[in-house]
Amino acid sequence: MNATSPPTSQPRVLFIDDEPRVLIALKVIFRDHYEVVTANSGAAAIEILQAQSFDVIVSDQRMPGMTGIEVLREARRLQPKAIRILLTGYSDLNATVDAINEGEVFRFVAKPWSNEKLRATLASAVEAAATDAPPLPADAVPQADTGSAPSSAVGVLVLDPDEQTRATLKGTLGKERPVYCAGSLDEGLNLMSTHRIGVIVSELMLEGEDLPLALGALRRHDPSLVAVVLTSEADAQRAITLINQSQIYRLLRKPVSDQLLRGTVNLASQRFTTLTKHPELVRRNEIELPTEPAAQTVAVGMLARIKRLLLRQTA
Amino acid sequence: MALSRMATGGYQPEPLFRLPELSLRNVALLIAATLAIGLLAFLLRMSWGRAADPALQLAALEQLSVATQLDASLDESVEHARLSLESEPSGLDALTQRIDANRETLKASFAGTAAGPAVDAALREYLDAAQRKASLTGTLKQRLGGFADAFKTMQRQADAALGNLQSTGDAALRNTVMSLVSAATAYGIQSAPTNGAELDQLLSKVDAAGGRTLAALAKSVRAMRTSKQALQHDLADFHALPTAASLQKLRAAALDYNRVQELQRERGRIMLAVYAAALFLAFGALAVGLRKSFSDLDRANAQLQSANEGLEQGIAERTRDLSEALDNLRMQQAQLIQSEKMASLGQMVAGVAHEINTPLGYAQSNVQTVREVLSAMPGLDERGRESLGEADMLLADAEHGMERISELVLTLKDFSRVDRSRTEPFNLNDGLDSALKICNNQLKGRIEVERDYGELPAIPCAPSELNQVFLNLMTNAAQAIDGPGTLKISTRVADDDHVEVRIRDNGCGMEPDVQEHIFEPFFTTKAIGEGTGLGLSIVFRIIENHRGRIAVQSAPGEGTEFVISLPIRPASGSAGRATSGGSPT
């Protein structure tokens, strides 16, 4: 992008909301630390995005004319480097899933927000955006799913309690890359300790396991890991957790077509390769710790469990 | 005609009873019956009606025999009287009288039998002949008397003449006279004398001899001969009377008449018998027909009855099916209403969440910002700091209020579970808390809530549905409590496979007959407009769909307790998914 950035050291943030009072409130909070630009519609935001570059873009979801996801998708095309955040009072299920797959949003923040937390979120977003590295190739390369990719060496772990589904997934993905199947998280961790695995394709509902938490812990252990989650029972709340605490790459609803699955896994593999080559890029997908203390404890426990399992194998 | 006109002539009230319809068939039957009875009467009359008293007929025939006998006796008596020349015929009078009596009797007895014209004619002929015979008998009697006198006179003269001749001795003459006497005697005795010419020759010889005695003799012989000739003439007349023949004829006629009568009666009887047989056959045929139609009727009746029973059974079955269908329909309607309600609630919550959260967002943010600004304000004087502290306190309250609103919206979202997956592992304690928050305004300040939650595993269920169940039971409990009361909610793991939720109030309770119906759709004890009667039926259906059980214990005045039991593990259909997750480590 050849956008002309004003000569200022402050990170640039774009807020988009159809309610001007929200914009005013946000401007008051952040004007001291960032250079704040606001737009009160999607169209206005696109116009601004075409002219200026930003580090962070924060948008409401429900707006007349253009939804937040549509704006963020366009923003991702225009400024792939910018970190995208959704700040909304209510987002339906489809919008939330789209926020993952199309918007590739960094965080999903609910209104009403806490100033303190929003500051922290924005700070981490700015930090993520600051990782000045070559842009991730996967993001803008739709032809990546054409076979013969050298990334075929990236191992894929299929995690699904249903054996038949595992077999189907292996059949779909197995031609181009090694695929390892596990019926439970522990089984999966065993496989991860012995094989080089870059992409996890997992069912959301694992018996007795909190997948967002496990993925978060795994990401903490191996930040370059790319997660694709499949689910037959989409759930807005879970999707939001998967964004904020796992930064999963894609959330696909079962049943998934073979083509979509192959394409998605190819993209995920390339992403893994890029992340391995440029570890600093991992910061762009920094995850958030659960807010509730109890959940934090569980998360820490999960991390310890993962470490224990993986280290036992390597030791 | 009258009937049909009556039937067609506009509205007529239903008559109390109805005359049998005069159909062509009925008329024909009536006529046939009348003819049959008439024929029967005719045949009866033919075989019995004209039959005279057989005793009378017999008496008449008897009299006829008597008459024949009497007639023969009369003939005999007359003949006898003719031969007994010396004496008067004595029995004739008595006989004549008997014949007269007999005649009268015969007349009377035949009049009693009322015989045919042939008999009457024969009778008349006989009576005529008999009467004439009676009168002739009288004449004959006199003639016989005269002849007897003449014969006696002749005998005396002959004796005298012979005596005279004895003395004279004229032998030739004597022989002549002797011949004359014997010829005259033979003439007198023979019934039909043939020696008349010889007698006349002898007489002329005697006459030629002359003499007084001889003339007297000749004279007496001639008198005797004349008398004899008259007698003979009368006798011929007497015998010529056809009494015996007419009696014979009468008898024959009577017998013939009787025979004809008998024949006719016989024919009548035969015809009667034939007719009776025919009637019998007809009746038999009728009876067979009736029997057949009765059995037909019976069969038809039986069929009708069985059809009726079948129909009743069918109706009963259909009614049962229909009422089942109605129940299902009601249940479906209730479910539809409920799901529509929940969908509307979800939509409303989604809209409300956005519309409230947006203003709430900047309001809350601004309050926070203001508080930050105020706290960062450089200290003024004492009073200024005091006002600042006060303002901060007020703003803190405002923030608290907004947090409450935010929480409420979250609770609404949690409760309606809009855009959440329908089924997932869920901790019932969370659902109970969510429902408690929703119905908080019904409980607050009036009803004390005791929560006794056990540690529960997350069970596979549809959380939104169970939330409705809990809210519904809590609302009912709150409504059952009039004034202050207690709502006790407890959960526990009942056994290896089930968790249990108890929701108990100390409200008004329910009568047993109400308890029986509470889970039926549209059953409500609330006033019209206050309750739809859907709540508990939906509760029941939801628990049933979760393969759980719901029971109610209630006593009027003491309160009500609902006990819900739900399975911990999913149904066996998805068990493979659960077990295949088992890890070998």
C-alpha cells in the first residue's frame, strides 16, 4: 500500500461505528496515545482506508449499509498488515464465524466495554501490528490450494472423537501430506511429541475437554501452530472464545466439502511454514488469557499438562 | 289416496300410529284370503250343510218298508178273503186303518226329509194309488160279501135241486145239475174262471129241463156268476193299482236321492279334503316362506347387530385415534407456540442486546473516562475535594447501574441462548441460576430462595430448553406462594446415571385431581387470560425428550415439589462417539 502516513510516531487507529457518541467516547479514551481517526459508516471507512494506512482497525458489526465484517474483509484486502478488532453490542452467529474466516479478526470485544481492558487489547493489537515483517503470503494468495506446494511436508493432526470422521478426513487430506489421527487430546499430544505437526484440524466438541483452552495452551507452547476447527453445532459464544483465546485460523461448519477442506489446510500449512520462518510474525496472533481467575487456573493447568506430555516424550 | 294426499299435503305432524298402507299387494292378499275363506265355507256347506237327518231318512225308509209290507198284507188279505167264501173278510178293516196311518206317517216323514222333486212325485203317486186302493178295498169288501152271499145261495139252491133230483131220479138231469154245481163252484173258486162257456152251456141245459128248483138254481148260479164277474172286475182294478210299484219307485227315488246326496257330500268332502290339503300346502309354503323370511330377518338382524357392534367398535377406535391425534395436535401446537415464543424471545434479545449495548457502551465508557479524569484532577481546596469525592461516588453508582443493565442483557442472552448451539454439555446449576435471575422480580423481597446445589457433571442437553423448564417451575412456585414464602432449589447426583433437580415451594399446593392433569396441554387453573396452560405440558415434553422423568408431590396448603431426573450420559445412539474418545494413555 502506498498510503501516505503522516510523519508521526504515534500508532494510527481507525474506529468505525454508526453511533457518533461511541466514536466520541473512544476518541477521548485513545487520543492521548494514538492517532485516532473515526468513520461513522462502512463506506466512509473504506474511503479513508484507501487514502491512509492504519495499525489497528476497530469496527462495530451492525451498521446500516455495510456490516463490520464486510468492512474488515475489505480492510484486510486493502491493508493486510493492520490488526482488525470487532467491537460490537451483538453479533449473530454467522457474523461471528465470518469474523474468524473472512475478517481474520484479532479480537472480538463486546459492548459495553471496560476502558481498561479495551486499552490493553488495543495495546496488544498495536504491538502485533508493529511486527514489521514480510506480509504473510497465505493471506492474499487464493491460488495456494493448487497441489504441488512444497509445504506438503507439514504434518497435520486430525483430532476427532468419531473414527469414521477421522478416516474421512485422512482420506481427504492424506494424499498431499502426512496426516496423523487422534481420538482424544492426550492421543493427539502423544502424536505431536513424536511427529512434526504444524496444523491441527480438530472437532470443537471433544469429550471432557475444553478445546479453546487446549488450543490456546498449545499455541502458547508452539506459537506457530495453526488451528482449523470443525463443528456441527456452531455457537456464537464459543466462536468468540476461539477468536480471543485461541486465535484459530478457520472455523468450518460440518459437513465440509473436500475442496474447501483441502484449500483451507493448504493455506494453513503455508501459514505454518511462514510462521516458522518468521517467528516474529507469531505476535500478530497473540492470544488473550481467560479473564476469569478460575478459567485462568484451568488454562495454566492445561499448559502444564501439555508441557508434561510433550516433554516426557522428548526426554 | 287420502293417505298419500295427507303425506304429500305440506307439513303434517307425525301421527301417533299409522294404518297399514293399502298397497296393491296388501289388497290382493286380502282378496285372496277372503276368497279362500269363502271357498272353505262353500265346501263345508256342500259337504255338511244339505245333509238331512239320517235318522229321519232311515225312519222314512222304514215307513216305506212298512208300507210295502202292509200293501203286500192287503193284497194277501184280499186274496184270502176272496178264497174264504163262507166268511166275511174280517182283518181288512184293521189293515186299511193301518195303511191309512202308515200313509200319513210316510207323508210326514218324507216331508221332514225335504227330498228332491223325483221323490215328491213318487210319493204323490203312491199316496194317490194308496188312497184309491183303500177306497177300492171298501168296495171290494162289499163285493166279496155279495159274492159270498150269492155263492152260499147257489150252494143252497144246488143242494135243494140235487135233493129233488135224488127223489125223481132223473139221472141225466142230475148229472147235468151236478156238473153245473161243480162248474159253478169251480167258477166261484177260481180267481180267473175259464169255464164260463161250459157254465153257460150247462145253465142252458138246466134251463131246458125246467122246474122250479132248477130255475132257482140257475138263477142263483147266474147271480153268483154276475157277482163273481163284478168281483173279478173289481179285483182286477184292485190289482191293477200300482201301489207296490209306486212304493218301489218311491223307495228307489228316495234311495237314489240319498245316493245322489251322499255322492254330492262325498264329492264335497273330497273337494274339502283336496282344498284342505291345498290350504295346508299353502299354509306350509307360507310357513316356510315366513320361516325363511324370519331367518333372513334374523340373519339380517344379526348382521346388523354385528355391523352395529363393528361400527361402535370402529367409532370407539376412531374416537380414540382422534383423541390421540387431538392430544398430539395439542402437544404440537403447544410446542409450536413455545418454540415460536422462544424464537421471538431470541430475536427480541438479539435486537435488545444491540440496541441497549450500544448506548450502554459509550455511557459506561464515558463514566469511566470521567471518573479517571476526575481522579487525575489536581487537588483543589477541601470543599472541592469533597465535591469531587461525592461526584466520583455518584459516578461509581452510575457505573454500577450500567453494569447491572449489562448483566441483565447478558442474562437474557444466556437464558434465550440466542445463536448458541442447541445441545451441548451443560451444568444444570448454571441453568438454574440463569432462570433465577430471569424470574428475580417475581421472587425479590417476598420469597426467600434457598439454593442447595450439589456438584454436578455437565450433562448433554439442550440448555435453552432446560432453562425454560426451570424458569417455568420457578414462576409457578412464585405464583403458588401468596405472600412471603420459601423456594428451595436443590441439585444432586442421584445415582451413577442420573442427576436430580428438586424445586420446592411452600405455597398453596394442589388437589390430587388437579395434579393428574397438570402436564396436559392447555390445562390451567389460572383465570382466562392469565395462563395459557402450556407451561407444564412443555416442561413435561422437554424432560421426556431428554429421556428424563418429572414427578410432582403436592398437598393442598403445604406446597409443591417437582423432582426432575435427567440422564448423565447421552443416549446410546451417540455412545460410540463418546466411547471412541477413550484414550489408551
